[in-house]
Amino acid sequence: MIQTLVGESLELLKQLIATPSFSKEEEQTATIIEKYLKSKGIKIQRELHNIWAFNQHFDSDKPTILLNSHHDTVRPNGDYTRDPFNPEVIDGKLYGLGSNDAGGCLVSLIAVFCFFYKQTDLKYNFCLAATAEEEISGHDGLERILPQLGVLDFAIVGEPTQMQLAVAERGLMVLDCRTYGKSGHAAREEGDNAIYKAMTDISWFNTYQFARISELFGAVKMSVTMIQAGTQHNVVPSVCDFVVDVRVTEVYTNEELLELIQHFVQSEVKVRSIRLKPSSIPLEHPIVKAGVLLGKNTYGSPTTSDQALLDIPSLKLGPGNSARSHTADEFVYIAEIENGITDYIKILQQIV
């Protein structure tokens, strides 16, 4: 059965590659996934470009595992030498936009869901969610349908990790900061320069170390990435705006860090969003232990995914290599998908 699923998964991935699915434009790939699952006799639900389903013998008294990955892609960059929508197989590599991020993961998780779909006497339920807008952290992807998925115990989020166990992921906050001064003529001792006031806070962002240090990631990372002030050369600026990129570790919540930052700086600080939260799963969690028993390594992932939208323990795990994501002539190895499906099933069989 597994070999059949591998073959079907590769054909499904080829269809997805051949169908453009930029974020917010995933209608056609959602329909492809919908038709595939229906051909397996699986009852699906759909909202916008999101597809989800539960195992046949769903039992509300049992905990539920979420299997989630996305079918949207970034736009191909200008360095492509191949047609990004032509799913070519050459030397064991399947080329095409979205093949690695995260098509290989998605079709592998779909295969795993199909493998367990009709099984009885499972200790867990399964919920499969193939979602949209991950690449832009959009509101109409996983976030939109989460309330309809019911109570979830933990999640496997399909992203390319070389099938190693990403047990934590950084969160993200973007801060818009503003300092206020008083305008005046630059030739006279007039005004209160907002740039100089901003420099004090910028220095703080550059040097401050928060007390808690993550074993996986180290310190929280804050980077000033944009600055704007002034209207002309001879006017002391009354306002200076700058932007701070904050990469949050699992030992803080976004809300905690925001409160601390606002306490220490004199600038007005507004956060664009606190929804991209740091995430983690305990090393003693059964799914992590099951992976370790198969020889998998644990690590902290520096990249952000739909894990950031989950309030449950979550493990990022999937075939492919994150270093290939968003690169020209993207590809995934056929063997990676074969091994991914096999290893997903081996890991889950230890707990279900």
C-alpha cells in the first residue's frame, strides 16, 4: 500500500507543480487536492482555498492529531533556468515551483492520512488540513479554518526539514517606533532633534540582552531594519520613525516582550501583529520520542511557518531541504518523498 501511495503522491505533486498557486490564488490547486481526496472516498470540507478532512472512524472522545501543510507558493524569481511549472524528473530530482516548499511535504502528509484513514481502534483521530496563504502569513489560510477543526491535541506541520525534528520555531514581531522632538533651524541652537533621541533607543535595541536564553535558539534577536526622518537639510526633524524586526524564542511570549520593550525605550512603540507566536513541543512528547527512536535529531527552526498560528504543541517535520526553498530551479528528490512517507508512518505507528 505504501508504494502505491508513493506513486500516487508523485503524480499529485506533478499536478500541483503544473498549476500556478501563488498566495491568494490557490483555487485551482485546492480543487486538485479536493478531487484527489474524493477519489479516495474521503469526505472533505472546504472554505475558500482550504481543504480539510477527518479520519473515517473519528471518535470525539479521542485526542486529535493535526496534519497540516500548505499548497501556496511564492512567485518564481528571475534566476530560473527551467519552466517553474513544468514538473520534470531528472536524475532522481523532481523540479518545479513548490516542489520542495512545501509540495513534497503536503503530498506526503496526504498519503499518511490516506494510510490511516480507514483504520479502526486508533488511539488518536487524524485531521488533515491542506491550507492556503502560508507564504504571506495570510488570514485566509490555516487561521481562518482553525475554529472549525475542533479540539486538537498536537500538530505535525509539513515543512522541509530533511525529516529531522524541528521541536521549536521562532516567533516574529514587527515594531513601528516613533520618537518625537521639536523642529528648529539647523544653523541655530533651536529644536530638539528626534534623530538623536531615536539613536538612544536604536542603541538599546542593538545591545540589550533579555534575561531568558533559549537552549535551542540562544537570545531573542532584535534588528533595526528601517529608519526615516527629516524633510530638508536645514530643519531639525521633530519626528523619527524606525522599524524593528524581533525574532522571539520559545521562552517568551510576544506579549511579554512587547511589554518589556515599551518599558525600556522612550519611543512610541506600536506592534503590527502579535499573531506569529513562537512555538515548541516538549522533548518528552510521545511524537518526539518516537522520532528520536528512529534516529532523528531535534533542533530549533529559525524560519516561520503556520506553526506560529497554533496554540497547541507542534512539530515541524517534512521531506526536502529548507535551503532550497524560494530558490531558482527548486526541486525535491524522489527518494525524499518516498522516505518521508515511510518515516511519517513509522513515527506515527509508535503512538497510534
